[in-house]
Amino acid sequence: MLRIVLFVLTNLAIMLVLSVVASIFGLDRWAYAHAHINMSGLLVWCALFGMGGSLISLLLSKTMAKMSVGAQVITQPRDANEQWLFNTIGHHAQNAGIGMPEIAIYDAPDMNAFATGASKNHALVAVSTGLLNSMNRDEVSAVLGHEITHVANGDMVTLALIQGVLNTFVMFLARILGSLIDGALRGDRDRGDGGYGLGYFVITLVLQLVLGVLATMIVMWFSRWREFRADAGGAHLGGRANMISALQTLSGNREDTLPKPLLAFGISGESGWSRLFMSHPPIAERIAALQAM
């Protein structure tokens, strides 16, 4: 869940910064003025900023993940446990057909692990001390297989492309609707002179935030769907019984170390509206899917 939350928040922050910069330097007004002649011009402009924000988020994903949890990258194993971790990840990576990822451990009581990175052969796999201390090696191996499968499937790259397309249409629709609403409020529907004021700027930012939340629901749907594939990969690399056992152990890990603003979105919930913002399906559904394989 951590990698998805960080990616989405970084993406939203970059998009807001780019929008403010575009408005300050008048790029918004220029793009929309040209859109009266050719609407595709505005769409191309939004695509450049939308895809750009998503790709920047992807390139920063490893750095942001390391900083957020204080992960320490291990270049050489320091004891037998770290040697086992290196050997297991290396074995899974070889079987999955990807390069050896960076390996990191971070200090946290909750059982968690994540993989991220802009390339299959330059990824990062990080494991919490809580997971290493609470699961047996068979279960940890299955969890590591799950994370390696995310890398092998190119999930972060696919997520970045989906987010980029959504960014494009969020920016495009926000500016179209913002112009129409601003024109209606000011009683001036012919905006051919490019005379956009503070009202247009504020309305566009608000619309971009609202549409961005709706786009996040689509991103989270994709995230939930890919978790089932990663579980299947973990079962293939580490054993189905071990993957099921790891999920059962994880089901008792209800301590949430995410910031309160994220908890307000119900990311850890399992029903109602909160389900739309869940990055992972309920563990019971994941176990049922593995049992039905």
C-alpha cells in the first residue's frame, strides 16, 4: 500500500505545482486561447503536463519510498538473516526473469514490504523489521515473491501510464469546465480575448482537485486488481500454502502507521465508500482467490 499512496500523493502534489506555475506564467491562458481555434492544442498541452507529472513521480518513487520509511539499503549482508534475504530475493528475481533489485530494511512494527522503481532491472525491494520478526521464512519468501512479481509485471510503470492519461483528462476537463463556469459567473461567455482572472484560476484548481479524487478511484481499482496477480506470483515463487499462510498472519496486523489524513480516506477500510480508495483488496478475498487457483 505504501508505494501506491506515495505515488498518488507525489503525483497530485506535482500536478498542483505545475498548474500553479502554468497559471502564474500565463500558459493556461495561452493554451486555452489557442484551443478556441484547435481544441487538440489544449489537449496536447495537458498531455505534456499530465504525463510529465506522472513520469516524474515514477522516477522519484524509489527515493521517496526510502525517505518516507527511513529504509537502509544493504549492499553486503551483515549476518545470516540478511544473507538469507539476499539469496531468496536473488532466487525469486532470477526465476521471474528480472535483474537483482536493491534490498532495504526499515524499522517498523507493522508487517509490510514493498517494491518500487522505474525499471524491472533497477527496482527496490524493502522489508520491515516487523515482517521479518513476525513471519517464518517460508511466509517471508512468499511475500518477497509477491513483491518481485510486482516488479516483473511492470506494475509501477503501468500505474504511471494510467495516472498520466488520467492526469491529462483531469487537467483538460478542469480547464474547459473552469472557463465555462467562470464565463457564466461573470456574464461573459465569449472569452476569445483570453481575459481570465482569479476566478478562473481558483475554479480550475478546485475542479482539478475534485476530478483528481475521482481519478484516484480508478488508480486504486487498478491497484486492487494487480494485487491478485501479485498474490498468484507469490504463490508461484514461494508456494501457494506459504502465500496463504502469510496473508493469514498479515490479517492480524491491524496496526496502521499511515498519517491520519490518509486514514481519513478509509484506505484501510473494507466496505462502503472507503473501498473505492483501497489500494489492496480485503485479505479474505485474496485468500479465497488463492484457494480457488
